[in-house]
Amino acid sequence: MRLTVVGCSGSIPGPESAASCYLVEADGFALVLDLGNGALGPLQRYVDLTKIDTVLLSHLHADHCVDLTSLAVAIRYGPGRRQDPIPVLGPAGLAERIEEMHGVHDEAGAGDLRGALAFAEITEGSSTIGPFNVTARRVDHPVEAYAYRIEQDGRTLAFSGDCAPCPGLDEVTRGADLALVEAAYVENPENPPGLHHTGREAGELATRVGAGRLVVTHVPPWHDPDAARAAAAAAFPGAVELARPGASYEV
């Protein structure tokens, strides 16, 4: 499978990157992981929006899902419109959250949105999405949030979404060929618990679970991404890279 980084800025879009969005492709199937602020623009460099097969959300914070509203507009009113809605999978309350952000006020508006996007809630467990076997596990974050293990043809991609170190993330990341792990925090004893990883914690995770490669992502614009990568590399003896927009990985 191929992983393309569309947006990797943490919490808000940065001057060099949109917020969280990743494209995973195999056997002609296009799976979009998260669709945060500003991501729909650069996503069009890599995939025809009408050809997206599924969108899978880690959680419902705006920097991971708000551009679904723009995707709905593109599907309903853009050229080359598709007849069937794009499946969108995410935590409980998904449809209501996107309707609220989209400004839906009546049943007609809800029908218009749902004509473009078909919402379905996920739970912990494994399922088949196109050519992928996807395992979802709850992770520690202030809202319902999931990390994902994506397997295809004997290869494994793990995606942390947003979370603090926790058993669910260890489970989906164990032995992954590539671990895509957030590092929104710098080392600080006053970091609030239960929210995010530091670079060091991302590296410790990769070491603990025996990951093949580590890609550090979701660094906010106010932190130094190279410092996050260096902190991860100091804790993980394997290959460590920093997610950058447009970077592509064969998993």
C-alpha cells in the first residue's frame, strides 16, 4: 500500500501544511484518513475527489474532520459529480457533528449533506474496508478517539490519530511496518495528561512495539518539528522521519 501525507500540521493548519489528512491507496482503492482544516485543497493533487472510496476519521476535533463540509460541496455541486455518497466512518455522533459544522438547519439540508456523504459510526474491532483489514482501538484523548491498524497484502500501517500513550495504541502499532505517530507536545512536566505524545514518547512507543519505521506527525506550527523528530530518534533505534506534505511511503 502507499501512504501519502496530505496534511500533517497539529491542532491548526500551519504556513507549510494543512491539518491532519493522509491518503492510503492499494489495488485502486483510495482511503482518506482524517480530513482536517485546509486539507481538501492539497488532497486534490493526489486523488480525484469523486473517486475517494472511503473517509475514515480518528476523532471529531475540527483539525481532523472539518473539511468534510467542503468535500460535501464538491461532491454535490462540482463537475463530474458521483451518484452515490462517499462512505464516512467515525466515532459516535459523527453525522450530527458534521451537520452542525455544515450549518444544517432542517431536514432538507440534512438530506443534501447526506446525499454527498454516507455516515456510519465505528466501534472497536476489525472490519474490511476495500482491500484493507482495519482494526480500531479506543485511545486516550478528551473525546472518543481511535487509533487504526491497516493491513494489506502482509504489510501493516499503524496510525495513532491524536492520543496520549495508552494500551490501545500499543496494540494496533505492535510490529507495524510503518507507524505514523503524533508528537504534539514538547517535554514539559506541566503537559496535561491524556491528550498527546511528545517526540520522545513516540520513539519509546516504536521501540516498545517493535515497529519497522516511525514517521512523526501532528507537530503544531508553534513547535519545532525537527526537534520532535530528534527526540523520537533518540528513543528509537530504527528509521525515524518527519511527516511532510507530499511525502509518499510504500508500506
